[in-house]
Amino acid sequence: VSTQSTGMALCEVEVIGKLSTTRGQYINVASDGAATQSSTGWNGVATAAIDGNNSGDMATGSCAHTGAVDGWWNLHFPEAVNVQSVAVYTRTDCCQERINGAKVYADEMLCGVIRYVQGQLVYRIKCESEASGTVFASDIRITAGPGQFLALCEVKVFSDPLAVNPGEGLVNLAYRKPTSQSSTEWGGESERAVDGNEAGQWDSGACSHTAGPGWWKVNLQDDYIVHRVWIKNREDCCADRINGVKVYVEDVLCGVVQFDPLSSSYSITCGDGQGVVGDTVRLVNDHTYLTLCEVRVWGDQDPVSSEPPGGQDVIGEMSSDEDDATSTASCAPGEVITSCQVYTGKVGILSDGARIDPTTGASCVAFNSAGSQGVIARARCSRNLQVRDPCNGPKLIKYTHLY
């Protein structure tokens, strides 16, 4: 509601509508990024555009402003985020028309061009891919209109935290799922690590925190194939505490975080890229506090089947005749082994037996005996079969032969 006159009296305003089934799940992730710009004028630093203050008055210090015409403003995310739309708040005290012709990009893709409308202070630009419809980007860039300064009083990047990344076909399985941790200190509740806010500053209220060495875990509420786990570390203090943190799916170790002073986030791959099946992801710090500013668990969107169809046999290549030479029979991605056997030679005489690779549960390895001509492994593979509580870890299959 606006007027060009000096006065307006409104006794009641009602906005009638219905709840959106999609927009309600979008979150503003702009504060998770790092803002830069081509130049700075009138003390309008780049970070002012993501300070959460929508004020359009330059005097409040809430607007970014370039120091020269034809400049740019950029927001970089440590990991690509889903981008549904970008909202741009312009100045209210002066020069609103300068926003005309500004372009909004998600990485290299042009989302749209802002067309100035008198009296309009907020412009929302949708980002849609012609190929997949869904956009994931590491950078949001806004360029000034021709011959104009660029003044941005707030930029909001709306993201769907449950969107499937079209490049990988994976979804974040951890978002707002139940969490727990070994202890809590300084108000760092465990659920903060899956709230969608990956700001690395403690004062943002986005980070979990234990009271000492311990663990944090998220319950995925079903069995999924987990391909990788992404961790956003604390940035304002104590970043090296993340060093040595172990990442597990169930009891299967995916990897260990190696601290990098130049990085604020870490990605741990599970199962050599093929994924590990489980319903729980657990992070363990054995030596100091565990602080997590966001955890994303990237996996297949659909849970695995608990009642698989019949399996099929996979036969490995013949090993050499050397003692302990191996033959490996591997299942296709998404399949696990229900039977692992030596295809040639009696165990204890012509072979030393066979076992399932405990990392993924998807490879059968047979071992040759001294004096034998070689050995061949045979695996029975089945799509997403789960066996609970076997001797070598939850969700993995028992060895057929131990040696």
C-alpha cells in the first residue's frame, strides 16, 4: 500500500489467501554465504546485504553499495545450495531507479533481469533450469545495470532443503531429522546441526556443542544408501577441534576429518563412492569438544527395500597361484551380498576361504592357498537386502567362511 500524498489512514488491512504447499518449506540461506563486491562506496560493505535488516535507508548501515558503476556483488556458499528464488531489497531513501537492469545469476546461469517499477522496493527473481527445473549453485551474483551503481539493502536466497540435486540425484536426508548427542554445553543443542542454517558463527545460534569429547548422531528414520556426509565447521573460534572427527554410517567408518585451516567445510565419502546403507549417521570426537554448525547427509531419496527380490550370482576372475592371492566378485551399486563363497577349491585345502568386504558389504573376496592353482570368488547379490545385527556390524552380511 503506497501513496504519493502526505497522509494515509488505514483502520484495518486483511490479506486473504491459503497456505502454500511449497513456499512454506523454503528457507533463506543467504546468511550462510560469504559476500564480496567489486568495490565499496559510502561505507556500504558487501556483508550489509545479508545482515537480516531490510531497511532501505543507507544511513542505517544496512545497504551494500559499490564505489563505481557497472560493478557486481557476489555471495559464495561453501557447498552448492538449492536456489528457488532470489529476493532483492532496494533503497528507500533515494535512487530506487538505479536497480533497473540489474542481473541475477546462479553460478553462470542467468535467473533474470530486474525491471524497475516505481514504488516497488522488493524484487523476486525465480531461478529455474530448462534442463532439470532444479537449480543448485555455489555462487549468487548480481551485476549492476548499465552505467549504474549497485545498491542492495538486503538479498535473500530462498532454498528448498529437501530438493534433489540433479547433478548427483541425491537429497539431504538429515534435514530436521531427530538428533542426539553425548552431552550439551553453552546451549548448543544437537538439533541445531540439521536446522538448515549453516552459519559458522557461534552467536548465530546455528551450531551444536558437546560438553567435552563425545558423539553426535542423526536418526534418518529409515534405511538409506548414504553416499557422503558434509560438515560445516565453526569459523569464529576453535576450528581445529574438528581434526580427527570420525564419521560413521551405523558402525561402518566412512572416513576421518583432516583439519584444513583454509576450509570451513568437509565432505566425507562413504563406501568408496558406492554408499553405505544405514539409518543412523554418527560423528565422534574422541579428544575434545564436538561443534557442528551443519551436517548434511547426502543419499538416495528413497529408502532401501527390506524385502528384496531374488538375487543373482556374480563370479570373480581367477586369482594368480600365489599364496593369499585374491579374487573379487563385486555387486552393482545399490546391491549387497547375501552369500560369499569360494567357487573353486575346498576351503582349507585349495583355498583359505572367502569373506565380505566390511566397508560396503558389496564385495566378496576369496583367498588362494599355498600350492593351489588359483581361486575364484562367487557372490550372490541382491538389491538392497538388509540383515540386522550380524557379527561384523549392523546392516552388513555375515561371513560365509572365516579363515
